[in-house]
Amino acid sequence: MSQPAPSPRPALLSFLGGVRTVTGSKFLVENDHARILVDCGLFQGAANLRRRNWDKLPCDAADIDAVVITHAHLDHCGYLPRLVRHGFRGPVLTSAATVRLAEIVLRDSARLQVEAAEHANRHGWSKHRPAKPLYDEEDVDRTVKFFDPVPVGTGVEIKAGTRLVLHHGGHILGSAWAGLTMEDGGTLAVSGDLGRPGHPLLLPPEPFSGADVLLMEATYGNRRHDQESGRREFASAITRALSRRGTVVIPAFAIDRTEVVLHELAALRDDGTLPRQVPVYVDSPMALAALNVYRDALRARSPELRPEILSRGEAAISPEPFMAARTVQESIDINEAGGPAIIVSSAGMATGGRVLHHLYRILPDPRNAVVIVGFAAAGTRSRDLVDGARTLKMFGEYVPVRAEVTDVPHFSAHADADQILGWLHDAPPPHATYLVHSEESAAETLRDRIDHELGWTAVVPRPGEAVLVR
């Protein structure tokens, strides 16, 4: 008499990144028939975190069947070319808008990796001889061939018995929270970065509908956004600097944050707060490329965008007149121009990019201002400025900080603690909720609120920990 086939074993979930830190998100899900990586982010910030980008994964890249990307920020997709360099050849499943934005992000990242290695070799500041990039443009060329756009809201089979559904995430254009159904019937939901209901451009995230296990980002798990006061602080900081005939530098993430800042500046143009004779510069080739993707979404009337934004069209993100700096010479020309002026430049946490040259120039002058919009992670220059640093190290020297620094975290595209709880409130409780993509204190605060207010089991996992999905 034949024996019945054994029941499928529960999937195993391993936390490879984005745990007790806001960067490097990577979550490996394995069952008897599939090995899937959800998000494939680059570690950023402090040196001890960046060094983790060189660590080997606990499995061969070639053995990963597919990667699911929730959105196009570097800390969620930036490790992909490294994974491909090491042998990954499966599909990269994500939304169509994320496909376009991720390619922009990865090409910029490759360029910066190569430039940093070349600079280290010229000046001898790396302990590696020679210093090498994590990946280069050729790795990105290979990577983008594996992108496989998935319709949002439609289930797709990754491998036999394992299905994926993406739901609008409301964080940036194309962002999604992911639902996975495993061969044994177990379900896993991954929030990615959850958008806030008050995002000025995007509709709120689709409601959480339940899962056996939930990975919930907790970036702002101990904070509350005050959008209206944030807008007032933003306008006030700009008004003060312009009254001093100073220059305002706004370090802004190239994807979405630049569009939100431009939207706010357009509103200030409209109400007269920002005089038309004050130039607005966007100095970031990556941000300008992403801006084109948002403009295309406006023209196509994307269902992710708010109706009031669709009704305004491109004017919603164009504080005319504003000037685009695409070339190095155009960026240099901005640096040589006097104030008053507004400069929007990346990177948002001032870890690299053209914004450093602008900060180097304007920080010593008390007429000028720096406005930090959104989350500033520990170990970044933006965080140092928010924390009141009197000097900032750039290009091998310390620069005095005499410019006014204003922190406007309420511009963040992340849901705050109340908004996260609101997103969870009406869903059936998961067996376990793991709080990820957060500094430890924020995750622990949110864990306690989920426990006390929802009665759910919430855990702050440890790096490298593995748990069952059931």
C-alpha cells in the first residue's frame, strides 16, 4: 500500500538586512520548491554598515529563484547588480514604474561605486590595493535584463505553488507592499516602505488584508508627522534665508522626495512666498531622470496619483521658472552663482553626490540655510547637521557649520506610528509581526504599541535570524 505524500514543510524566512537599521533590506524566503529574496537593498550610512555590502549571502546567488522588489530606493534594490555579478539569473518581479526608476537608481549607484574606487586608488585612502567597486555599469546592463514587471493587484505564480500579489504602497511612484502565498498555504506580507496617507502626490497605500506573518517597516515607529506644521517650517526657513539674501540647499532623495519638494516650492511660488526672481535649481541627473518618470505618470493619469494632482498636470511639480543642472559644468556654474537661490540636490542624507559641493560652499556663511526634509539616518551628514554638528567633514577636511539648519522630518514619505497602526487596525491579526527597516528604538516603541493597542505578537528580529512562516 503506497504511503501518502508528505505535507509540504513551512517556509523559512531569514532576515539578511534591514533589521535594527533603516538600510540594506533583504529577506530570504525558502520552501521545498522555491527560494525567493524579497528586496535586495544596499547598506548605506556608517562605515560598519557599508562594509556589510561585501559580506557573502548565506546561499549562492545562483540558487535564488526570483527577487521581489517593493520599490526603487537604493536601500531596497541597490544590491541587485552585485547579486547578478555573483550568479543570480532569475526574474526580478516588481511594478512597471519601479522597473524604470530602479534602472535610474542602479546606474547612478554604479557610477558612484566606480568613481569612489578610482578616487581611493588615486589618493590611497582605501586599505584595499586596488580598491574595487561593488559593481559597475556592465553589471547594471546585465541586471536590467532580468526585470519582469508585474501588474499591481494581479496574482502571478513565481514557482509551482508560490504566488505573488503586489498592492499599491503609496510611498513613492511604483511602490508596493507584497503578499506571498506558499506551497503549504502559509502567507507572508511585506510592507516595504509604507506610504503616509497625507502624501501630497500619491494616494494612500491599499489596506492590509492579513497574512500569517507580516514584515512591517518601523522607520517612524516612535514618531508622529505633523504635515501642516512641517509645511509652515519649510516655508519659514526659506523666507528667513531669502531675507538674508542667502542660498537654501535642500538635500533631497532623487526619487519622490525631489518631486514632493518641487510640489511645495510650486505652491510657494503660487502664493508669492517664493518670489519669481529667485531661481530654483535641481542639481541631480538622477533626480531629473526620475522627474521625467513622474511626468510620464501624470500624462498617463496613473491610478497611483491623487485626483487633484492629475487635474494640475505637470504644473504640480514644476515651480517655474526652475533650472535643471545635468552636466558637471552646469553644477559648477550654480556653485559660482550668488544668492538668493534654492538648490535641490541629492543625495538626501548627504552621504555623497553633488549636494556635498553645495554644502561645502554654503555651510560657512550664516546667511545661508540647509533644510533637511525627511528621515536622516544615524551616521550620515544630514543626521550630523540635524544633531547640531558645528563642523562637517567633507573632501578630507572639516567645514564649519554657520548656516542655519532646519529639520523638517514631516516631509517624509514614510507612514508614522499612528498611520502604521491605522493601516493594521482592521486586518485579522498575523501569527507574528516582525518589525524591520528601523533603528532599534523606533522598532521597540512600535512593538510595544502593537502589543498594547492591537494585542498582536510583535517582534524586533536580529540580523541573520530565521523563523518559520506559518
